[in-house]
Amino acid sequence: MSILATEFGPVGYTDDGSGPALVFVHGFLFDRRMWRRQIESFTAIGYRVICVDMVGFGDSAVAGGPIAMGMQSRAVLAVLDDRGIDQAVLVGYSMGGQVVLDLLTKNPERASAAVFSDTFAGLDSPEVVAGRLALADRLETEGVHKYAEEFLPLVLSARTVHERPEVAAHARAMMAAAHPMIAAAALRGRAARPDYTETARTLDIPTLVLAGAEDVFDRGVLAAELAALIPAAQLAIIPEAGHTPSMETPDVFDSVVREFLERHSGEIAAQPPVRHVGDQEPTEVQQEVPDDHDLVPD
């Protein structure tokens, strides 16, 4: 594990393996440890795997004040610069997917491909914004532990909690390590994030969009909407997984990502040029969406 001094404070990350770089960005209340299975899987087949702790989470600290989405993306960029990586495949989960979108908005030339897991590009509804702000206030007064038990069945399917208690224990451990004041600051920053819809529409790199079929926030619908925005994006719905397929069904998740990387290995190696906003209209993508859906974004 390495610690990088940045303008926001120290940022923790791991850098394992050698080969084309994959950079993994975790979600809210988690940290880089959520990707431990992916480190094993992808270093074993010739990839360099970098897992970053977002500002304020894991081994990353923060100097104080609100944590804007732009701070998170600049921290990821700082790690890339520190490791001498000009381009990488960026993999973002949930809030981490929006961090990747923020990075792609400002520095699209740094990504050779993108993978989005259980995330979306648009703004929150006023009701969701109010909910995030209320939760931030609650975390500051109550702490994280009580909410973590409410959050667990939202990020893991009932199937996972019942059949794979070790995964639930791993999720609990990460949530328990989160500092309530920092978690609240991250929530407020996320509630104030910009709309990344136009960024998604103008991506011209190989892109994979994933979602768990049992994700209570999504049911595949938000993932399908994101994939439809991105020209030629590939959409995959992961069966028997909730909001966190990389932990719940890691073999399936890794297989889908590996096949995507293999399919686009030539394009990734070629490091395609940047295309700026407005250069291309979105194209149609094949979509697989479960019938049962309830749009309640996390």
C-alpha cells in the first residue's frame, strides 16, 4: 500500500502486477478493499491493477470541508500522474462511477476504456438530493454504525447476505471504518455534483456498463439508460447479484470484464484520440433489462 501527498491530503492506493493498467474506484462507505478479488483475477492474467481510496475513505484523509466530486477525480488523476500512467482502463462502481465520469469530463485523454458498475450519469431528483442531505446530517449526529445495517441490504442482495455471509462481513468491515463526518461531507459533495449526461454521450472509448439484476436501486434500468447514452457501449446485467456484483458474484463480474478487455485489446493498446463534446451523436445499443424495476438511485 502506498500513500500519496495531494492537495486534499494523503491518498492511499495499491499498485499490483504489470501490464496494461486497470484503475478501480470504489463506492460510498466502501474503500479499495472491495476490489481484492479483482486484484487477484486481473494481475494473474497480465494486468497492472491500481485501487484508489477515495478522498476521506480507507487510508485517504481529507484536510477538511466538503468533498466535491471534482476532488475525488483529481485524486485519482494524481495517482495516475504519480505512477507515470498516461492512460488506463478506468473502472468505477456506484459513486466511483460518477468519479470516473467527472475525470472523463475534464481529462478524457487519460482513459483507454471505461467500465461502469451500477451507476448513472444524470442529476438526482430534488427528493434524492434532500434525502442525501438529510442522511449527511444523520451520520454526523448518529455515526455510521446504525446506518450501515440499513445500507447493507441496499448494496448486497438478500441472496448474498443469506448465502455468502463472508461477503456481508467484508462489507460491514469497510462501512465500520468510514468516518461519519467524512461520509457526510462526501454525501453533500455528491448531492451537488454536475450532470454527466453530456460526457456519457460523447465518450468514444470502449465502454462496458454493468449492473446486478437484483440491484434494488437499479434493476438494470439505470444501467440501460447509461449504456444508451454512450456510443457503442456494451451492457451486461449480472444475474444473482445486487448493487455490488464485483463482490457478490466476482467470478461472473471478472469474466464479463475480462471478455470486454480482450474484445477491445487492440483499441485499448492503440490509445485512441480524444473526441470533444458535440463531435458525435449517440448510437443505439442492445439492452437487456429485467421486467421488474424500481428506480431509486443510490
